[in-house]
Amino acid sequence: MANEGYVQQCAAAVVLASDTSADLTLTAKADAVLTGLPAPPNSRQISGSVYQMKDNERLPFANVWVGWEPIMDTVVADTVTDSQGRYRLCGLPRDRVDALFAVRQGTSAPVSATAAAGGDAVVDFELP
């Protein structure tokens, strides 16, 4: 997870040939957006919603952390859901994306998902 209170909605590819610096964009959690995110070449966006089923109704979860962790304990893109349970990440590879996670505040039981290889994708998370 990014610095407490901030998210990094877009993954940034960095080639480490020697001493390297990279500019990363952190956004205050309250300012996380669903539109207007950059679309770097050869990357894609993954969006969706986080919800809970109750009485056969899909109830959205606000302020749920959603992130991509391609290497264990290395989060490279993360955000929080809006009031309608929606999220969006950008700069993700067009390859199969494993290790997408959603975690509700106050819990330590993440729900994981995978996005098949391709273009922009929608991945929803159902929390228990």
C-alpha cells in the first residue's frame, strides 16, 4: 500500500539498468478518480466494483482498498472504492493480471481476483 492516506492508481514500469529514478503519482485517497486516468502505451485499465450480497441484492462497499501485487508484498497500483463501490487502476500490463486484491477496512482477509490477458477489463469483487 502507498503511504497512509494516499494511493498510486497507476502502475509505473521502470527499467533498472543503473541508478534510476522514477516519478510516481500519489493521490490522496479522498481524491481517487474513476475517469481521466492516463493510458500509457501497451498498458490497460482495470475497473469494477466491490460489493456484498444481502437478500439477493448487491450492496456496494465504499472505501475498500483495491490493489495489484504482482510480486508478494510489492503493491504497484492501488486505490479505494468510491461511495458506489467503484474503483479503477491504470498502467497494468496487457498480460494476464493475477493478484488483484480487495480488502475492507478493519479486516485482514483479502479477496483476490484475476483478469485474463487483453485490453481494458472489468473485475468485480464480492466480499463476505
